[in-house]
Amino acid sequence: MPRDLGLRTRVLLFFALIAVAGLAAVGLGLFLGARHAQGRDLNSALAYAGLVAALGILGVTAGVWLLFDENVAKPIERLSADLRSRAHAGVASTMDTNDARYLGDLAPAARAVTGQLSHSSTAAARAVADATQQLAADREQLKALFTDIPLAIVLVNAAHQITLYDGQAAGVLSQIHVPRLNASIFDYFDKSQILAAHKTLRAKRNCLSVTLRTTQGDLEIDARLLPLSRGDGYMIVLDDAHALMDADDARPLVYDFALTNAQNRLGPMENQPLNALNFVVFDTETTGLMPHKDDIVQLGAVRVVNGRIVAGEEMNTLVNPGRPIPKESTKVHGIADKMVTGAPDPIATTERFHAYAQGAVIVAHNAPFDMAFMRRYGKSGQLVWDQPILDTVLLSAILFGASATHTLDALCARLDVTIPAALRHTALGDAHATAEVLCKMLPMLNARGLTTFERILQETRKHGKLLEDLN
């Protein structure tokens, strides 16, 4: 189709093609019917002509639909997805309008709009950066203050969820459960004790000394609860932390003050808004591509809270499969037998990951593959995988159309996510890239009105065949 024609002219030509080809099919049918009528009755000839004409019109309609789908419908779908990724995911790369070359001035207009949006966003970002420079300095001072104080400090909001913990506290919490931002404090300490102490704290508004029992009941920790100046949140100071953690094991301060005013979400995850959910994004490297008989050799995972990756809460471990790693697999991920000597076995690793993923939505790229290993290993420890699961392959199909390419590399290129070459095909590297992709996708899904997890699940079910083809 010529490129210099306007969009309205092109659409007119589609309809004209249908009309002309339809008339041609009817004419052909009448011509063949007339030839068929020689020596036969008229009804037979008309039936023959009608059949030829109908088949011709069906063929023409199918052909025109294919042209329209390839040159109009699919380009519009891809163009709208590109616009959303720039509007809601911060993608700044140059828009490729070659696919939309037959849409008249629509593609150049979209490129002009995104260019202006990028310019405006840059100007706004510069203004915000200038205005928040002092805030960033204050934040660094706060981090330095918490790092220097030789105490184990945990901040908890009114919904009893962790909003901050320092390196000392991470050492204490890790003896009970995996330290996790936005996790319930009841995952670590006896619920009835915490609730009773919190009730007293709210009444007296003074420092309260308590001895807290851990959830397993095998450890008691002397602590102090202090009220915060605003709201019903509180600080827990774990006084015996210095005896439980070496200085060489210091960890970074982990916090998200946006969680301070979070409300406790009740009910199943499916009914909760996306921005209220925690996500655990993971990936595995394996001895092969058969989950029922191959084994994992590495597992990497990161946590996403409030739409951002939480630094310091990643899981990254080599795994000893208990058998030789095929050389063909080593060529892909670089993990050889000597590297996994002394590493935990798959079952122990799975149990640790199961604890790490508690209270979160599990996310993976082609999740059925990775989860097949987890379910298989989990049977030994009778682990129940009742966490909701999201697949970025299906999220890509929702946002960019089923006909687009949905590999991790394609998604990263589409959303301006860079995977360092040294980290590609490592479990943590791919998990981190998938998490970055997820963080870009969440605002795009919200913008399309898919604001709850249940709505997302309804949409992903429409694209289930993509995963069947992959696996």
C-alpha cells in the first residue's frame, strides 16, 4: 500500500476493495453459473452461481481482514502500548513508528507528543531534583544516624507492619524469620504479647520495657517499645542485639516511610489493590529444561514493595543438585560442579524461599517452569504454595498484545530495562530484571483500569495459551 496516502484514504480503499472484489465475485459467479446452465435447469444454475459468489465474497473478506489486521489493527495496538509505556512507565527511548507507517499522520503525531512529554518530564524532574536536594541530604543524615547508633531498631506502623529496620535488627530478625519490609511484626514475635504491649503503650505514651517471645517460642529478647509522635505506630528497640550480631555482618538500613500510614488490608489478596501488595520476583538456573527430572543449581529473588525493589532483601544462592551439571547447561548459565560444592540442596533452598515469599505475590517470567521445581521439591517438606502467582509473560500480553514478542530480553528493550551482560542468565540478574519490568508494568496496568489483583487474573486467563506454547 503506498505510503503517501492519508489514513482516511487508506480506510476508504479497504472498503472499496471489499466492494469491487465482492462485485467481481458475484460477476464471476453469474458467469460460471451461465456456463453451468447449459443443458441444466435455471435453479441449479442460480444455486451454482450463488455458491461461487458466496465463496468468493468470503475469501475476499478474509483477505481484506488480514490486510486490515496487519496494517491497521496491530500497529494501533502496538502504538497504544508504546504510548502507555512512555506515559506510565517512564520509557524514554525513541519510538519506533515503522510498524505504523500506513497509519497516516498518526505515528508522527504520537512521536511528537511523546517527545514533548519527554521534554516536559525532564523539566519537571529537574525542578523536583532541585527542590528535594535538601531532603536527600536529610535522608542521608538519617541513615547515618541509624547506622551509627549501636541499637537494633524496628519501626512498626499502626497495622503492625515493619516500615524500617536497621542492620542490627536485621541480624536479630534473621534468627527468627527472613527480614522483610512491610511484613507483619507477628511473623517474628508473639502476637498476643505485642498487642497487649501496644495497648499499654497507647494508654501511657511512655517507654515500655518488655521481654518478647519469638513466634517459635524458643527465644526471648529483651526489648523496649516507644510510641511515635504521630499516629499509633511504634518503635521496638531490641536491647540484646549487640550479642547476636558481629560487626562484620552489618547490613544496610532498610525502610519505606510510605508504609507508615498504611492501613491493614483484610481479606484475600485477589480483592486488594495492586499498590497494596508485596511481590517476590524470582528466577532459577537449572540442569535442564525438564522440571520433572532436572534440578535447580541457582535461585535468585528480590522483593518489591510499594512499586519499588527493596535493596538489601534479596535472596541469592547456588544450589547443589546432587549430580553432575551437564556441560550444555553450564554453557548457558556458567555454573559448574565445583561451584556448587558445599551449597545447600534443592529441598533446603526451596524451604528457605517458601519462608521468604510468605505474604507476597510470587512473580516470575514463565512462572509455570520455575514453580514446577518449587512444587516438586516442596512435597518433601509438605510445603503449601498458596501464594498468588503472576507471570510477566502474561502481563506483557495484556499490555502489548498477544502477537508481540514476550521474551525477557524483548520486554527489557521495550521498557528501557538494562540487564548487564555479566548478569544475564544468572538467577539473581534475571530476577532483578524481571522485577524492574514488573515495576514499570504496574502503573501501566493501573492506567488501564486493572487496579486489583482479581482483575489482573481475569485478563491473564485470556492469554493462557502463550504459556502452553512456551512449555
